[in-house]
Amino acid sequence: MSFHDKPQLSRRHSMERSMGYSESIYVHSSYLKIMLGLLAEAVSARGLSIEPLRAHVAIEASSLPETFHCDPANRLIVATARVSDAALMTRDQLILDYAARGHLTAIAA
């Protein structure tokens, strides 16, 4: 399996539905290994890093200025960029709009 092959996905409806998720997607483990390899290669580039989730980032995510994204993962990503004073590259239009209002530095991907 290469990066360009479509992974075999299985869908399972379960307890996640009661938590607001309509379904979960589970990805084949060989695809995950490829993605982890690509991620490791990407962050080995000069100036890039993976930031750990720290308590003060979680606090920042819960108290971002203005109304913002309802997705907790995106709130954590934005909070990490703000706390780290890092530029965030994204395609997410809500994050780009939030950056345009002066709350962080973002670059459209």
C-alpha cells in the first residue's frame, strides 16, 4: 500500500452516536504507518515541530477571544499556535477568518 492508495475504511456505529458523532472511521494499520512516516519526514524539515498538548494550551483553547470554532480539535490547534507564537498553515476557512481578525498568524495552504 502506498500513500496514494485509498485505505480500506470500516465504519462502526456505536456509542459515539450518543456522543454526537454519527460514525467512526477506522483506518487500516499499514496506512497509519505510511502516514506516521510522512509526518516524521515533514517535521524533520527546518523550522517545523510537533508541539505537545500542555495544560496552558487547553486553558487557552477554552478561553479563545471572540466566538470561534465549535470543533475542540481546531480550538486546540489554534491555541497551540497562539501559545507557541507560531504561524499556522491551514485550509480551514474559519481559522483563516479568525486569523484575519488579528487573533493569530495563519497562512492559507
